[in-house]
Amino acid sequence: MKITSYLLLLFFLFTGNFSFAQTTVSYTESTAIIANPERGLQKYSITNNNYTTSSNYSNIDASELSGWRTGSDKVTVIFRYFLLNAFLSSNISATYLSNMQVDFDRIRTSGLKCIVRFSYSNAEGTSAQQPVKAQILQHLTQLAPVLETNKDIILSHQAGFIGTWGEWYYTNSTEFGTDGSINATQWQNRKDVVDAMLSATPVNIPIQVRYPSAKKNMYGSTALTAATAYQNTANARIGFFNDAFLNNWGDMGTYDVNSEAENPVGTTDYNYLSNETKYTPMMGETNGLNAPRTGGANALLELDLTNWSTLNRDYYTQNFTNWINSGHYDDIVRYLGYRYVLQSSEFSYTSSLLNIELSLQNKGYARLFKPRQALLIVKHSTTGDHYSYVLETDPRTWEASVSITQAIDISALPNGTYDTYLHLPDADATLALRPEYSIQFANTNVWEAATGYNKLSQSIVINRTITTNQDAEENNGLILYPNPASSTVNIKTITVADQLILISSTGQVLKVIHPDSTTSILDVSDVKPGFYLIQATWNGKQKNFSLSIK
């Protein structure tokens, strides 16, 4: 990391020295595989029959989960498949519901998040693959409190419940339709289940369906946009899972194609899903070999085209072996989901105002799909006191190159030297202080594992002799407002000034006003953002006042 201090100016004010400091830091990208939350490889797990008979039971091992996280693949997501085959004609037992909570507690302790899916059948057969709709809806009513209690660690809720593996295809049901033959009434019954899922599932947890056609049939084909995304609507909450990624027949029916070998890239369904998953989650697994689509180079391409966040490491294993052998595996693991890389930061500050400019990139296949704040943390180097400032940006929109520019009022900071950090904590208060749920940037020498902060290597030195700049301005005959300004500045003086001059940080005179009253308006709409002086003159005596333009 290289730090370049390219400007340090001192302005002499009536009360003493007024410091204007500006520094730029450039950051070095890392190629490391990072255990970041809500992305990457996912591990598969399924409940067993003990869930219905044994109290305080879970077949999840917390130490194994921790090992996944710290291992070479840096796994932070577990796929938890809840098999409800014992409840085809009855409510879910209290024992089973209690054992689910044991699962979630162990997942949380281990610092992971989970994808959940509920299904009643894990193998094709001639019997019913799910209960009747009324029983499913009753099960969702039972599950709602569990989902609410564990909303902090549930990454997504996949629309299972119907069909073998909860994949909505083999159902043997006249109520839901089967084997791809579904009439309008059956589509409505399926929609009733998803509507119940949306109602039972906390709004911060997205729903995922198996096929683009399912979402379009139930909720219309209007594509999401930046304006309609991230709302509490069905369309904005529903993403996708693809459990036949890169296979034939359009990923086994995921996309509408005309022949077994037709490549679905560019089809209507493919383009629709590609757009929706800019804003919603895309997850799943491969389920067979299908060269050349399952080759490493094409896998990299299509993971990017359809914005994949997580991929099942446990199936289909031969594809992973092939990707390792072809040299594509590390890139797949590295770029699943988001991957944020800091490029540079520029800080300009006085004792009361900090201007920051951050330049970064998202090099991952996807964007964040769950809300998360970006915070500037300012930490006193002696006392260790932390001060947090919310940056005016939505990390869910970070794609390709990102620039963040903001003016921050630091007038409340006590005197001292401060280190600065970028912090993207979990949005849930229960996890916000846990560093394993914070986002690490893909740079060398920035991550603080103990805090979950990314060090910006920018220091701020506050050494003021007055309470605030505004106090000095009011007590010495002039008030500026608003400050910082963006279009116009109101200047009020106790007596009429001879002239008011706008001066840049390099000493250049930009504007001159000769007031005829104690109130003046200065147009700064054509002035670049930065720090400036207003120089006021009365009877040949000059006073300088600081102004920030944003």
C-alpha cells in the first residue's frame, strides 16, 4: 500500500492556524480466497429420521462447520434441507421444530448462514410427493415463528414443499400438476404456497423458485429495474435456484429450449433470469457432465452471466474435479457472489469537516442481494474510542467500478489523532458486532480480523482551539450557511462588508462580491467540490472564514 501526501496548506485565521490537509492512498489487490458472508461455495446437509423422535437433536456438528469456514474453500453458507416426510398428513411435531432451533443455534455459533428448503420427498416414486395444499399452508404457519427467530442467519428460503426434492416437477398431484403439465388452477395453487411463504418469511429473507417460468406464471413477466428492486413486493423478493446448472435440455427444464443440446444462453428465459438476479439471489448446483458447457471456461462465463452467489460444493463432484484439473477452480471460488476491491481513497479535512472520496470495484459475479450499511469508522489512536459515520451508498448497487464522495461533519470529534476504517457489518443487530459476518475487501494489509474493519491507512489529526468553526464565524462578524454548500451560500455580516472573495485552496481568487447590505448570496453551483475560504474585508481589515462545497 502506497500513501502519497500531495497537499498540506496552512491558512492563518484570526484565532490562529487553520489546517487543510489532503492525502491519497492507493491499495494493492489480493488474490486470496476470502471467507466472506452470504457468498461462495455452499455445503449440503439434510435432516434424518431422528428429528422426529429425539429431543435436542441435530446432525450438524459445530466444529465441522467451523472447519469449513477456515478451510481452503472458505465456506460461509450451508444448505439445510429439512425433510418433512413424516408429516404428510399431520402437523410438524414440536420435537422436530425444537430440533430445527438446535440447527440454527449451531450455525450461528459457527459464524455461517444457511439456505433453507423444506421437502416431503427425497426420491421419485408413484406416491404423493407432498401433502395437500391445506396441510402445506398449515406447516408454513408453524414454521413462521422459527423463521422469524432465526432471520439473522437465514440467507434465503427456497420454494420447496412441492414435488420430489422440493423442485416442483414430479408431484403425482392433480392439485398442483405434475411433470411439467400445469393448468391455470394448478398454477394458482402453487402461487398460494409461495404467497404463504412470503407471508411466513421475514421480509429480509428472499424467496427462491426453481424456474423462470414459475415466477412469470405466478407474478407476471415484468422485469425488475433499479427502481422496483429491493421493495417488499413478490417480484422484488423472489430470486432463483438452479439445481441442474450447465446440463442439457436447458439445464433440465430451467430454460425453455427446443432440443437436448441447445445452448440456453440468449434465450428469453435466460435473459429474464439474468436481469432478475442483478437484484435477487442466484444459487444451486451442477448435476451431471455436459461438455463443453460444464467445462471450466464456460462455467466461469455463465456464473457471471447469471450472477451466481453460491454453488453447492458437494454435487456434482466430477465437475469440481475437472475444474481443478483445468485450472479454473480457484477463480470460481474467488468470484462467486461479490468481491470488493479498494482502489484508492482521498481524504481532505479541516477540524470540522471531512471530505472523502473512495474508489472501489466489485469483481465478483454478483452483487449483494441483502441490505447492508457501509460505515466510516474513525478510531482515536490513544483512547480507542470509535466514531461511526454512515456512508450515503447502498452496497447492493455496487457493480464494476464504484465511486463514493461524501462530506462528513467531524466537528464533534475530540482533539487527537484518528485511524480510519471501512466497515460493512451485518444488517441484523445480533450479528453486527461479529467480525465473521462483516465483509472483507480483497486487498492486502487492510483486514482487521478482530474487528471486521478494513483499514484505510488514512489518519485524521484534530487540534482545534475553538469549539466549532461556526462559533468563530458568529463571534467575529460573519455567518455562512449552509456549510457545506452545493449551489448557493448565504453570507450574513454584522455590518456591510466592503467585499467578499471566494478563494481556492491554492490561493486562486474565484469570485468577488461587493455587498450593498448585510446579507449576500454567493452562487457556487459552478465551483468544484472542495475546501475554500471566504475572505471578508471591512475598512481595509481582512478576516478569513472556511467554506466547504460538496
